Amino acid sequence: MKILIVVGARPNFMKAAPILKAIREANSRRAEWNEEIIPVLVHTGQHYDSLMSDAFFADLELPKPDVFLGVGSGSHAEQTAEIMKRFEPVLVKEDPDALVVVGDVNSTLGCALVASKLVSRARGRPLIAHVEAGLRSFDRSMPEEINRILTDLISDLLFVSEDSGVRNLRAEGIPGDRVCFVGNTMMDSLHEHEDKAEQSRVLEQFALTRGKYVLLTVHRAANVDERDAFAEILDGLDRLAASHRVIFPVHPRTQKQIHEHGLESYFRPRRIDYEKWDAGIQMVEPQGYLDFLCLIKNARMVITDSGGIQEETTALGVPCVTVRDNTERPVTVEMGTNLLGGTRRETIRAAIQRQLQFRGGTLVPEKWDGKAGERIVQILAERLMAQVSLYVGRPEAQIQENA
């Protein structure tokens, strides 16, 4: 059985790594289907810089990609088209039994679209599986929302990370036999690497005290592309920054927007005791997976617009303020760790004040137990073996084999 797995951006790496690990473990014990699974890892290069990608692959113990497409950046249309153009010959050459796409980036939709229209295989197109299916923000102005909806529509297997995904897919009329509630593969990565992350020296590097700093990430286009919108969020953080160290690993695109919008004044050190930098928003370089996980785990609070970070803070019981008006991961709010702060300064300030009083959560969503990758591989293998049995039994298959 050959399974082709696509990654395109750093959040995909944490979601795909547990699946690749589960495949290796299944092969080592020659699981009950008694057939080797051959994984082929394709990195589209949708978001790519060699230093950060290499760090994530090393931290997550990911194998070197079998195929690197080197797509790069561009508009949504340009990027998706380039992904499809470069991916099609790879799919034809590899001729996999299944294609696994993860998350909601352009690579996810582009590669799923190519596979859904592939007609060159004698036994039909590959089975398409979407990991992290069913998540909905119900905000179609978000490009990721369009990617999620369309990928789910054309996928054969929908691997769901939280109960809201099951409800959403049911409401959209997706047949139940295509939906599998397996848990969250990002939590598999977190559980496996949490202890190793504690050995990181990143706190020492930035002179941070556990539980005394705030971690910030902002990168979504809706938040950073327009100066007024970005300044509104930074104004919402201003009071916090007057009394706390705020560490801000800056996405390269966000850093560019800061300079183009002339917002550098928000990122100045503030000295409370006049001897050291102990308050203010401090921009730092993007961090590798283990260093960033250490920063999350030891923060007093996290402020973010990232979906994955909402999940990681929930798993770790760390208070989180999401600077968005909605979330496609409502379980993080239900667990109590995450609070939607909106994008206006007053609502952000209110959410921050509330979360500063919150001392951490203890509830963990169902099936966030570190075994989602195992469940996915088990279901994939069983479904593929069933397809082989059906194929071999068809008269037209016998004719092709005899020919």
C-alpha cells in the first residue's frame, strides 16, 4: 500500500509527523493487514525557508521529503495553480493508493483537487483523506474556510479532531461512513515532545522567568495587512505591554507589514526598575518547534490568531486570548482556556484582563490522547484493504489481470 502525504506549511508538519510515525510502527510489527505501507512525503514548499523548515523537521524527527515542489509564495490563485501544476506529474508517477492532506492551507485544497480528477490509474483515482476535517469558523472571508469546505467535499475519508467537526459535516450532508472522529494529531506531536521541549534553553536565551511573560503571535492577513486593523490590535495590547514582557516571534510576512505600516514604535522596551528590559513587546526570530512549545508551556498567557496555538494552549492548560471574532476550534473555548478577544482594542483589553485572572485549565478534549495518528493509519489500511478486495473481485479487474 502506497500512501502519499502532503505538507505545505509549518503547521502541517506537526499534523503529519504522527501519521508517518504510526506508519513506521505498523510496518515494524507487520500489523494485521500483513502488507507494508509505503509512505511518500511531498513538501510543496508553500511556506518555506530552509532554516525554519530544517529546524521543524529535525525537532519532529520527520524524514527528509521524498519530493519538494518549491512552489513559494504568491496570490491565492497563483499559489494554488502552481501547486496543482507541479503536483500532478508527481501524483501520476507515484500512483498511490491513498492521498493524505492535512489542515487548511492552499496545498491541502490544491493537491486534493488534482487527485479528485486523476483518471489515468487503471484502478481509479486514489482514496483522498483529509486530516483535521470538519472545522468551521462560518466566516467565508477567511481563505482557510474555503479550503476546508472544498477539501471536505471532495475527500473520501474525513478525519475529525473535535466533536464540532462531526456536527458540522453532518449538517452539511456528508455521509456518516466518510467521517471518522480520531482526535488531534497535533496533540500527538505535543505529547511526544513535551518533555524534550522542557530541555530547551529558549527561556534562558531571552532571560524569561516561567509564568512571568506573555507569548504573542499575530500573522493572519485580516489582522496585519491593513494598518488600522493591525494598530487596533496593538493598541489593545498596550496596557499589557506596560507591565509584562511580551515575547513576539515574528512571522517574516508580519515583520514586513510592521515596517511598511510604520508601527515600530509599538515594539520598544519598557523598563519598570530601570535596570533591565522587563516590559514591552519584544520581537524575536521565529522559533523551532521545541523552543516554541517551551515558550507556550511556560507562559503566563498566550495571545494569538493561530488555530493550532489555540489547541496547544488548551492541551497544556495555558490561558489564551484569540484576537479574532470567531474560531473554527470551539472546543478550546468550551474547555475554558481560550477566550475570543475580537479585534477591537477595548474587547482585547477586556479579554486580557479576564485571562490574567485565569489560572489554567485541567480539561482536555476527547481523544486528544496522543493516539490520533495510530487511529488514522489503522482506518486507512483497513479501508484500502477493503478496496483491494472489491477490486480483485470485479469481473473487469479479472479481465485486466488476465490480459
